[in-house]
Amino acid sequence: MAAAPTFRRLVLPITMAAVVAAVFSLLRFSSAAEEKRLSVYSLVANYSLPVVERNGQDYTGLLEALEPLGAVSATTEGAHWRLRYNNQPAEFTAGASRARIRQNNFDLRANFLLENGRGLVPLSTLGPLMSRILGGPVTFHEAARRVFIGSVAIHFTAQVNKETPRGLVMNFSAPVNPMIATEPGKLRMVFNHEPVVEPGSPSLTFGDNVIPSASFSEDNGAAEITINGNAPLFASFSNGNRTITITPASPSAAPTATPASGAQASGAGASGQPQGRGSETYPSLAQYFAVVDASHGGDERGEALTDQLAEKDVTLALARALRQELQARGITTLLLRDGDATITPDQRASLTNEKHPAIYLCLHASSQGHGVRLYTALLPAGGDNTGPLVSWDTAQSAFLPLSRAAADGLALELRRRQVPVRVLLAPLRPLNNISTPAVTVEVAPSSAGVSDLNSATYQQLVAAGVAAGVLAVREKLEAAR
Amino acid sequence: MTPRPLIIAVAAMLTIALGAGVYVWNMRRRALDEARLNYTSPVAPPVSGPTEQIALYVAYDDAGVLLPESASIPLPEDRQQRAEELLRALLNRYLGKSSPHPLPPGSEVRDVYLVDPGLAVVDLNADFANGHRSGVLVEELTVGSLVETLSANTPGITRVKFLVDGKERDTLAGHADLADVYDVANVGQMVNALQASQ
């Protein structure tokens, strides 16, 4: 008889515990933990490293952390791991928290770990440890996992300009290239590679109706600035990427919804000038003769041209150089991506088709082959365009002859500059979705190797050739427009 | 007496716990199934059959072209199996030593379906796409090589669609479009342009 009340008392907590355990295991199983990373900023290089968890503590590889900074080597003898950085010795012992650095003892506060010859040090002492090894000042934002070696921090100011052009002007102490994403009421700039630091206070208020506030945060090796607005916001870069101007976008300037709409990214910039001069003074975007599209961007890095160089960064630099060359020839140009934004092919095509330019130029970069390859669209099967409706998949169909003529014009001018050129077809989106003459320019190195792709001289040579090619076919394109 | 609301609450929670358990068990089983599907065994040897002369359209990275090469392989009578063996022979060429167009290890053609008059659906495995080199030209060479080899040796194929592990995929490795259906005639033009622009 006594067992029944006891059972009744126990059944509820046991059941609840079972539910909690089941839900916990469900969550644990279904959601992959975000990968932890550490960012290191220095005058030599900015880079990220993976962080691993051991015994409930965060660890990172010491050799990987030091490698980009100087001459470093490590040898393993049994449990001992000997490191030499710029000829200065350091010795660590697996399972011990005490190390010898530059002939002095150093307390790691947690055990040093040795895994397959890889020396792991606890993150909690990384700041003083790197400072001791490097022999200079190191600032470690431990909670955000960001290491600043020397005076590398990038500071910024933010001020609302209430005159025309109206907008938030952010000046940075060094060039920046954040990943930009917008959502209703917010524009987020994520700095994955730049040592941007807090401007005295994490919250900024501007007393403005349209852009009332902004906030700074840092986490997992990155800094983020969030601009709060009461209208869709638009970012543009100027002053060699030292100034970002945030403006309320007019309806015509905002990116259109696309079949694959998600968090919309904006990053378009024209003429190298900040955009957004008040809705009444926005330039008519239909005026643009050329739309230049730096392929990839944001999370989509494109080809890893080298360990450090991503295709998305080269295409952006090429796009900016091409804009400059086109402008110098009197050709109005719109960059579809003027920052590190993720833009889908559908968004790129929608934006371009909305602007009705005379030509669309998409830029790619490749480590394979030599010179420049020009591509026009290889149309897919189906999607016949009959009647007034045009198939999205073959929207380029009617413009193919002119696209090929434009590609030939570009090839001629590039060859005049001794750049090897091939004119090809490619199954490459969004070329087939563009309803105007469209050419993709894939830039491969010249004879000097992959480093060419990051060379301003080579980029300028290619950009000048492409711009001269556009100028050569300008009348033909204008007539068809 | 146990209060009725308590019994109902306990029953509801037990049901939730049981449901969550079943859900977790199903998720785990699905993950194991996927892992098993992702396991890549070495490319299977061709099935037995009379040896036939075929034309492989082989990509050469250095020149950036596709060149026809003749090969003799045993081919089964079934049209669908023949298509699979053709592409496996092509992949063997790329996976071998001194490959003119290296593909990632473990690359495989899982299946070829001839589902509609003129349409071939080629199902590649994940290793093929995930490890493929990225770039407009290098991806175009792969796609062109597969489509040309398939269509040149299998009369009647006019369109080709690619899947990866049985699923739609936007691009091969960031460039070549896999979302749309390839028109064999247009791919022929692409191959001609590769040859002409050398």
C-alpha cells in the first residue's frame, strides 16, 4: 500500500527527466555546434585558426598560430615539444602546465597537449604566451577569440550626415572589406579579416529618425557592426574602402526580390562614389551603360587560388579596376557587388535586368591556364521563348549574337595588349538569365604564375583591355539597346 | 487515488518522450544510411560482354580542349548499363596515372537513367562533385567530356541532366551549372569553340 504513493511521487520527476533527456539528446543530435575559431591580426598577416575543445577547455595549435609571423619550427622528442621562433627556444611538455620560453618558466594555467606531433596550448593563456614568444605587445580579446599583435587595431568613427546626401558616414583608420547582409530594419557588416575594434562604447546613437543607432559586437574571431534603420539600408564604399556610407535605399535602388530570396545582400556601388543622395536625387539606374559583376562573395569564396587568396577577392579588385577604366572612357558603370556580400545568381540577374544596361560583364578568376577566357552563354535545353513571355532559363537567347560580337570586340582589344585570349561558351549562371548582351571574363595568370592575379599591374592591363573592348563595340550595343 | 490531471500529464509527457526517442532513433538511422551510401568503393570492373570500339571525349587541361580517343571495352547489351559502362571507362581514364584531367579520388558514376526519349540522367557521387577543382574552364571540360562521350556512343540522347548522390545540385564546383538540363547540340557547339580557340 505504501508503494503506490511513493510511485506517484516519483513518476512525475522521472518522466520529466526522461523528457528533458530526450529533448536534450534530440537537440544535440540535430544541431551541429558552430565551429570555434580564433583570429590573429598582425602587420604581417591576418588569419584564422581552428579552436578545439579538450578537457572542457579551448585549445589551439601553437605552431599554426606562429607560422605566418616568422621563422618557426618544432620537434618532438617523447613527451617534449621543442619550438624555435626566430631562433628563440621554447619547450613544452605534454601533460604539464609549465613551459620554458626564452630560458624562463611560463605557467600555461592548463596542461600542454601533444596530439600527433601537434602542440596544443590553452587559449586562456594565448595572449601572454604569444607576447612572451614574440617579444612584443599582444592584446587578446579572449571572449571573442581575437588576438591583436602590436598596434594593428582599426578604429572607426560614425556620424550621421543630415544634409544631402543624407546617411551614416563611417570612417575607418584602414581599408576594410566586410561581409554585408541586410534584413528588415538592420544592415550588418561582419569583419572576418580586419582588426576592427569597439569605438569606446558598444552602442552608438545618432538621434536620427532614419538611422537611429548602431552597435558593435565581437564573437568567434569576428567583429560585427549592426546599423539599425527605419528604412531599407544600402552600403557603398569610397576613399579606398576607408569610408562606408550607409544610406536609406530608394525603392528603385533596393535589390529586388528574387526566386531564391533570403536575407538580402546589398553591396552595389556606382562610379566609386557613395550612393544615396536622398530619394529625390538618386541617379536613374537605367542610365548605366555597363553592369560589372564581381562573381562569388561572402560565404561563397569561389576557387581557392592560393592558400591565402580567394577568387572572390580577386574578382572584386578586378571589378573595381574595370569600373575605373570604363569610367575613364566615359562609360557609366554599376558594380553589382562592391563589398564582401553574398548574392545569388538569381539576384544578380534580377538586379541587372532591372537596370537595362547595354552590357553585362561578369568577372571570374582562375589559377588554371594563361591569359583571359571570354565566355558567352551555353543555353540549356528547353525554355523556348514564344510570345511575350521569356523563359528565365533562356532569357539570354535573343541577345546571344550581340553577346558574341561583344566578346569578339573585347578579345581584339585584349590581344592588342598582348594578352592571350580564348572566346568560348560556358554553362555558367547567371549568363543565361540576363536579358541584355552578356559576357563572362575569366582571368587566368600570365606567365608569372598565380601571383599575377593579385597584381595591380596585371589587373589594370586586363581591365584596360576589357574597357577598350566595350568602347569599341559601344555603338553597336547602344544601337541594339 | 491518483488525480486525473496528473495521469493525463504523465501520459502526455511519456508520449512526448517516446516520440522524441523514436525521432532521434530515426535520425540516427538515416545518418547511418547516408554514411553507408557515401561510402565509395573502387570503380567496379566493366560487366562482361562483347568488346566494342567506343570514342571517349577526353579533356586535356594543358590545352583546354576535348579530344576524341578510341577505346575497346566490353559492353553489356542493356542500353542503360552500356551508358554507365561508357562513363566508367571515361572516369578510369581520368583516375589513372598521368591523367590529362585529374578527378578527385573516389569519383564515380552511380547510375545513368535513360528515362525519357532523348533524356539521360547521370547520377554522380558526392566525391566527384565535392572534390572537383573549381573554375569555369576546368568544370566545363568535365561536363563537356561526360556529355560528349555519352551522346557520341549512345544514339538518341539529346539532353543530359546531372544529379549528385541522387539530388539536384546548383553547380559542379561553383561554376558549371548543374541545375539545368544540357542540350547535346549546344554542348557540341561548346566543344567546337574549345577546339577552334586553341
